Amino acid sequence: MSVTKTLASYVTNAKPADLPEAVKAEASRTFLNWVGCAVGGAQHETLDIAIAALAPFSGPGIASVLGRRERLDPLHAALMNGISSHVFDFDDTHLRTVIHPAGPVASALLAYAEYQPVSGADFINALVLGVEVECRIGNAVYPAHYDVGWHITGTTGVFGAAAAIGKLMALDTRQMSWAFGLAATQPVGLREMFGTMTKSFHPGRAAQNGMTSALLAQRGYTSSEQGIEAKRGWAHVLSVAFNPDEITENLGKSYEIAVNSYKPFACGIVIHPAIDGCIQLRKSGQVDAMQVRSVTLRVHYLVLELTGKKTPQTGLEGKFSVYHAAAIALLKGAAGEREFSDAAVNDPQVIALRGQINAIVDDSMAPDAVHITMILNDGRVIEHDVEHAIGSIARPMGDADLDEKFYGLTDDVLGHERAQNLCRLCRDVGSLPRVDVVAQAARLPA
Amino acid sequence: MSVTKTLASYVTNAKPADLPEAVKAEASRTFLNWVGCAVGGAQHETLDIAIAALAPFSGPGIASVLGRRERLDPLHAALMNGISSHVFDFDDTHLRTVIHPAGPVASALLAYAEYQPVSGADFINALVLGVEVECRIGNAVYPAHYDVGWHITGTTGVFGAAAAIGKLMALDTRQMSWAFGLAATQPVGLREMFGTMTKSFHPGRAAQNGMTSALLAQRGYTSSEQGIEAKRGWAHVLSVAFNPDEITENLGKSYEIAVNSYKPFACGIVIHPAIDGCIQLRKSGQVDAMQVRSVTLRVHYLVLELTGKKTPQTGLEGKFSVYHAAAIALLKGAAGEREFSDAAVNDPQVIALRGQINAIVDDSMAPDAVHITMILNDGRVIEHDVEHAIGSIARPMGDADLDEKFYGLTDDVLGHERAQNLCRLCRDVGSLPRVDVVAQAARLPA
């Protein structure tokens, strides 16, 4: 059987009862983290603009925009929730591929759950399968595909959303293959867009395109049944390397959502070791930021490729500056949304300190590690290693960490009482009779 | 100035009064041909399915689906009209790049003209500019981009639609650059989808994505301002060759729409020389199809690459079979939609004749040429050359040919009287006070 059909067949046949408990538990954590990010990002200017531009074209407003008053049709709600969940760069990460798995999949699923009734068990199953599909396709082409210049969250996320919605629709294998063909033909996301509002557009549009693919396939809109692996299919057109075994082997035996990770800091994962190390040094009492003469970070090569901005001008650009991130971590001991505001980036103290910070690529450095060398004004030299940054697979955030992050994102938007109710619903999502109550609890009163 | 900004600046500054008369006339012909194709394709099952799947998510139904009763929001109407205009593979072709220029651009424009009032002069200007943008970007990457496996109509069409709608919105150069960035990040179309309903999805989705890009940019949704030429921008990620001069040189001095071409036959342009040659032989009286022992076609390499299906099973597959096309041309003297029906493809006479037909790639053969060698049952050998197929730049369809094609497509859908009225409106589109009257005249009464 072909790669696309094998994957389609797996998705159509997988049952909620097949899922190991640990996988279901991680799916709930993934969902909680995603809802927190979407609610937290909902007041961002990016959302104001997107809604102002597209709401006039929305169908009946049956689906919630999380953290806001507006309701839109499910396709537009999926777009908006995908945008807001990524706008702070604070969402989950599949570390092997740097895919942000929940954005495309959960955005589509929750919006769809307000269109058709969906039980918690089916929802968790579809979430697991959607993440499985996008991450397996990512595994098959990473890093070549990413190196070409594609934002892998948007390009693989379309498949994830199509799989998840197609599963809720109970598509048959041929229809699911068509949905994958339709997903293959509408990838979203160039890395050139990083640092602009368009980056957040990618997971949202992937959710919307994936749902569209499933809706069309359900009605019999035909497509290739070898959309992934064909000579002119997705993998060969969008990548220069492709290992189909990553897609087809051990289906139903391993789960990519089990190795999902959550960010403690509101920026790209590649800077987290540097932030973690700087916060550790500050907390240890060894270092006063005002006494720092120079800092040298030995980093993984992606750090400079993705976050090498020397002089960011805006909060958003600050997220793409390892120099800003390290400076703010040393000065404030934190790297939440507040530390990536326009004001923080233009703070003279921060600007002065970031000028003292250098970063050097070290080919021996793992992506979740950093080595920091600091020289203080009194001549002292401090060396510090982070082997595994907080939030990595080796040092995951615990449930309490995730709750704290969730409230940090949602309290200001919903108020703490509503945020607590929402947190409980997310934690219990797998046992809910209907999942639409989560969306209702996450929106503001009209 | 960068490539993207140069192009954006040109589009934002170009005025209707700048257009040469011949360019305006060709734009009207392009529009007439597109309306005919969209109306003619509107009853196709592909449209039934797409509308059934997506109409529940449509916003207020202010825009017409040509040739049908349904009205949808402008984004969905653009999608549907783009699908129907391509579903017969009968639309226009920019021969240098095999782009079908009108689909993405006109579909977006006409739907938008039912949302905001648009004069004929502004409409023609926006149509010319949209086609200019998509074809110039195509010129800059063809054939490398197409050879990678992209359906160039969908991948460049997004830019064309964004330019056209952005022009009507009077975006400034920065906004137009953002619209191009948003277009760059959502290309549509893998060639793997050829032969399925998804091929027609490409120009429709390109229209919808381009309009979405302009709507977002208008409100200030930021994007890269170097979306086309940046290291990880569209051209380098989606192509292995890129000549930016094709985009920036002679802007306002040459017009790609002036070299647009229209298909006399309802299938891919690459088979047209073979069809034309077979019809010429039949008309000449030299050949009776029943007396043919064998036919050998010497063809351009793309003919076998795109239309090499030996044993098509459906009418749609027949469009990708040079063997079927030549057989039906010899037997029927025509190659309209009727000759590419399921019945025609499965006609025993056609099947028998197509078994006698061979095609050989000849590297010296131009794309609009063919050499035919026919051996008859009595042993006679007939040789025939087509230097330029009808519909090529060297042998364009005249105005009367285009009218005849238009009525062939629209009479059965609208009735001849309504079709005549529509034809007149299309021919006069440039002088209409409001273009929405064309859309109204092209839809069926509710």
C-alpha cells in the first residue's frame, strides 16, 4: 500500500480505546497549553486586524474566537484561534522537527466541535491522530524541508488538521487520501515571514485549509491518492530528502504527541537554553546584571540562523534576538510576554546590556544546551552549562508549571475565576460529553 | 529597490489611462473567454460538490456563482468561479509559462466587484495588472519552477489576485508588498493533482488566497516586504532558478496580457497541435478515420509528460491522453467538451482507433507544432505538418471564433438570449459604469 493510503488507513481505523493512558494524558496537557496560548494571544493587534479584515466574509457565527467576543464560522474561527495560539511564540513544540503541533490541529478541532457535537474521547483521539500525522510527515522530511525555507508547522499542519477533522467525520480511507491530497496542494508558510504577523497566520491558515480539505473530501471532491509520496507530490516538491518509513513504520505503536514539549518562555525554543542559563545565574546570586562586562554564548547553529537579530526594534523582533533574550533574562529573571514588549526592547538598560552579549555557533552543542561565559566588571570569569533547558524532553514542565503558565496567559483576559473553570475543563477534556463547552468557557461574553 | 517593492510600486501607481488600446482590447477578450468558461463549467459535478461542502460556511451571499443560482460571500464566490472556469481545461493560456492567467485574477475581481462598486475602466486596469504580476513572476521562474512539480497557475495566481484586488483597494506600496508576502506564503497547486478535481481547485483557491492577502494587508497585517526575492522567499523556496529581471524590467512598457491565448479545444494546450492537425486532415477529405492503420505523432516533450495516458477511463482522463484526443479529432472533427465525456472515452470505435496511435518526442518540435505520419489500410502514407496550432500566438482565434466558443459554452446554461446579452456586456466591460452587472447577467435566476 502507498504511503498516503497507509497513513489514511491508519487514521480511519484508529479507535479511542487504542490509546495508552500516558498518551491521553499528554494530549490533555497539549490541549491545555494550546487553549492558554490562544486565550492569552487573543487581544493581540494581529487578531484585531485579522478579524477586522475577514469577519465581513464569515458565515454564521457558530464558533468561538477564544478570549474574545466575536463568533465566526468554523473555518474562520479555526484561522483566528490558530493565529492567536502562535502570536506569542509560546505554543508547544515537537522538538525533533520544530513543528508546533497543536496550532493547526486543535484550532480546527475545537471550531469543528461547535459545528457538530464531539465527545471528549473522540476529540482526544482526533487530536492525537492529527498530531501523529503532521509530526510523522515532518519526521520524514526534516531537516531538509525546513532548510529549503518552509515553515514546517504550516506545511505539515494542513495534513494534521485534515486528518483530525476527517477522523471526526468518519471519512473512509479513500476520502481520507483525498483529504491528504487536498492538504498537500495547499501548504502554508515561508520562513521569510518570521518576524512579521504572517508567521502566526501559518498555523491558523493550516487549520483552515486542513478543515477545508476534509469538508471537500467528505462530499467526494477527488484528489490524488498518492499526494505525499508521488513523484510530483508534496514530499518531493517541497523537500530534497524524504524517508517514507518515518510515516509508515510503527503506526499505532508509537505516538509523537508523547514527546511534545511546552515552552516556559514566550519566544522561539532555540533561545530557551540561553534564557534558562541566564535566569539560573541570576537566581544563584553569583551575577548582578549591572556588573556584567561581557557575555559569550556558545550555541547550536539554529540559534543564530533564527534569532540572530542584533538590534531588534519591536517586541516581536525581540523574539528573534538571542541578544535581547539573554539580556532581559539577566536583568529581569523572566522571559514572558512582558519581557518581549516594545517597551522592554527599547529600554536603555536592556539595549546597553545586549550590546555586551556575543553568540558563537558551536557545532558540538545540542539544540537544548548552551555554554555561557561571563566576564564581570571586577574581572571575575563565570562559566555555566545548561545541558537540557527547562521545557525540553529531558526536563519537561510539570503539571503545576503548565497550570501556572496557563493562568499567566488567561487571568488577564478572562479573570481568574473563569480561567480556573477553563483550566479544569481542559484537564478533563477527555471525559466531557461534548467538547464545545470548552470553547464557550474560553470566550468573552458578547 | 527590491524586486517585491518595485513590482508593488508599479502596481500601485499604474493608471487606467496608461494602458494602450490594444492591451485594453485583449483584456476584454481575456475576460469574455473567462466568463464563457466559468458559465460553461458551472454545472459540472466538481462545482456541485465544492458548493455543497463549503456553502454552509459562506458569509452573506452578495456575490454570484456564474452560471448557477447560488450566491456566496466574495471569497467563496472567487473560489467557485475559479474552479468552474478551469474545470473543462478550456481557459486562456500564457504560452511562455503555461499559466492560465484569468482564472485567479478575474475570479477574484468579479466577486469583489459585487462587494464594492468597480468601474469598467478600473476593472480592466486591475485585470491587466493582475495578469502582469502573475505572468512576470512566472517568467522569472519558468520552466524550473514548473519542472519541480508546481502547478504554476496556482502558485503565481495568488500574486495576480492579490495585485488586482489590492489595486482596486488603492493599497499603498508597503501594503501591496505585504499583500505579496501573504500571497507568497500560501501558494496553491501540485502537478500531482492533474487528472483529479483538485486541479480546478488551484486557480479558485489562488483567487481566494490572493483576495485574502489584499484584505489583510489593507488593514495593516504585516508581512515580509521581500517575499518574492528573499533568500527564503517564494522564488528561492519554490524554484531552483530565478531571473528577477523578468519581473522588474520594462514595467509599463510591455504587457503580458497582450500575448495571452485562448483554446479552441477543451483540453490541455499541449495536445492542440495534434488535434488541429487531425481535424485539418479530416476536413481535407484525404483521410477517413475508418481507413487508418496507424498514426505517428512527432511531438514536443511536454505532450508525453503531461498527456501520455494510454488508456483513459473517464472523460477527465481523456484530456490527459494525446491518443484519445487525436482519435476523437479524426473521428468527429471536433474536440469540445462533448468529445471529452465519459461516453466518448469509452466508445469502442474511439478505443480501437486510439490503439493505432503512437506519439514520439521530437526535441526539434516547438510546443505549438506537430508532425503527423499516417498509414492507411490501402498502404498510402500521408504526412502532415502543423507549424502553429490554431489558438497560438501566430494563429490566434479571431473575435468571431471567441464569440462562437462563448456561445458553445453558455447557450446550454443560460439560453441564447441571455448568453448574447452577457457576451455584449463582456465585450463592453471597459466602458461599464459598474461591473457587477456582468456577474448578475451571468447567474441563473434564484
